[in-house]
Amino acid sequence: MGWNIGIGEAVIVYEISDRGEETCCIIVEGVEHIDAPEFFISDISGKGNFRYPSYDVFHNWAYECGLGDLFFHKYYGLQHGSIDAHPITEFHLRIIRHAKRIWEMKHPGCQDRIPYLTVQPKEYEELYRGNKWKEMEEINNRYDWVYARIIWFEFWFDYAIKNCKQPIIYFG
């Protein structure tokens, strides 16, 4: 199990079921962007504004890179309680950028270890299809996946704030 995390324009979905029950929710409009960072084989692959990390991967990543409170603080976190959608602001983006700078200072060379799709080793896809997890782990350890996820969130928060009338992050 995991999250469906989307960042972008808020869309209100209003539905009436066959039994006449009315429901309403807020979701994010799915988009792809040509300049979006694209990484190989993970919850942050593709050029779209949605990601699907497991609960543990997302939670552990957020606390490891200094964004735990941004997402999970019990009073003001973007994913707290039963709230599925939360407005995002320039303030949130500054927090992400600050965490990125700190990560870069604490992990020299992380900019050289970004797992962009263009640097995917040729053997990786074959190992993935063959369920060769140990060999894949050796390749994965060459890259900074924490930093890659920070880059992904920074890109989409920045995009949403600059291009959306009602920028939100959605957790489904």
C-alpha cells in the first residue's frame, strides 16, 4: 500500500451515485511537463506530477531529508489527519529548497549521483525483469535517491505555484 501523491491544480469532483448519494472531493489535475526531472525505475519515474511511493518509503524519506514536519507535523503538516488535499505556497517551496541545500552540504557529490533516466545502466532493465534484486541494489547504491526525490518535489511545487490558480498537494 502507498500514497497517490499529486501536485498541481485543484479540481473539485462532485458525483452522484446510482443510489443518489452525493459526494465531493478535491483532487489534482494530472499533467506531464517536458522539463520535469525523470528518473529510472522508482516511485519518481516519468514526467508527470503524480507519484506512488509506499507509506514507509515516503515517511522515511521525508524525515531523512529534513522534510518530516513539512509533511507529517500533527498540526500543520501537509499530510495530517484526514485531509487529502492541502494548498501549497511559496513558503512550502522555500522549506523544500532549504532542505535541498542542507542535503547538498551534508552529502558532497550528491549532484553527481542523480539517477536521471539518461544515466540508467543498460543492464538495469534486464535485472529488473529478471528479479535480480541483489544486483539491482548494487546499482541503486550508486545513486542518491533521497536527493532525487527532493528534486522532484522542488520541481512540482515550483511548477504548481507558478502555473496553477489553486496549487495543492493531494494525498490519495
